[in-house]
Amino acid sequence: MKRVSDVVFALVLLLLTAPILLLAALTVLVTSGRPVFFGHHRVGRHGIPFRCWKLRTMSVGAELVLVTNPRLHAQYMANGFKLPLSSDPRVTPVGAMLRRSYIDELPQLFNVLNGSMSMVGPRPIVAQEVAEYGAAAGELLSARPGIFGAWAAEGRSRPAYPRRTELELEYVRRRSLVLDLMILMRSVPVVLLGQGPDA
């Protein structure tokens, strides 16, 4: 049932948001060239790696900048494997707008269609984050990562690790279609409000 609802929901959302996605993709192409889409390597269900698709919001070669800049990398690690939008020099002006509105994440609907993601589940993590879950990592990875999730539904109040670990594992242990619907409803105002500069 969950897989069927994922596919139906993703198809409906793609149809509704197609004009927005097309306009955003053209804007990225015109303002910063190719590639328009970026597939970040994440750890999926059962530990199988996959590419989590987004509209490209950073300058080309942004991952190399993170690796070669010790100060930036230290900030990335200290901030829960991400950089605040307001202090990330790799993000383009258009990219910042797309991130604040979550429009950059619309391509993840294709991840839902190909089965690498679900509409609701723990947010996909990078390989370095697996250690944050310790002995419960296998439990976390028993679920498909999701576009929406218990931690993501906290919006601008999303906590850092280790509280994030607790929220994601609590969802995995209690997951059901009813809980998914509750998370989707909680996520509506989060999406409408958008991300803050420190997200």
C-alpha cells in the first residue's frame, strides 16, 4: 500500500508542479549553465547507495571546494553535515532562492517513482552520517529515505544530532500509513514557510 500511494502521490505532485519545475530548471540553465540537475550520493534502503536528485543550487565543482577548504569542511562537519545557507559561498543567488522555497527538491519525486525514495521516511543521509546512528544504523536503513519525514517536519526548528537520530528512529519503529499522513499534514506549513537562512 505504501509503495502504491508513493507512486500515485508522486505522479500527482509532478503534474501539479511541472510548470514550476520547468521554469526553475530554465532559470538555472540561463543563470549558471549546465548541469541543471545534481545527483548527490546518499545511502539508501539496506545501505544501497543512490543519487538523490535536486536542481543544482551550487556552483559547478562545489563538492571539490568543500573537500579542499579545511575551514569550510570543519564548519560542515560541526553543523551536522551541512552548511547554513547564509554562510555557504558555493550557493548561487538563484540557488539560494530555490533552496528557501524547497523548489530545488522537486526532482526527488523522480526518486520516488524509481523506488529509491518514498514520499515519507527518514531524510536521506550521506555515508559519514551513518555513524551517528551507531548500532541502530541497520534499523534506520530498513526504511526507504523520504522527501518528507519526522525530522524534516520540524521545519526551521529541526534539531541537530543526536536529537535527529531519535526522531528518525522513532518514525522507523512506529511507521504506518496513518503516521505518514500526519507527517505530510505537518509538512504543509513547513514548505509554505520555506527555509530560513540558517537551514
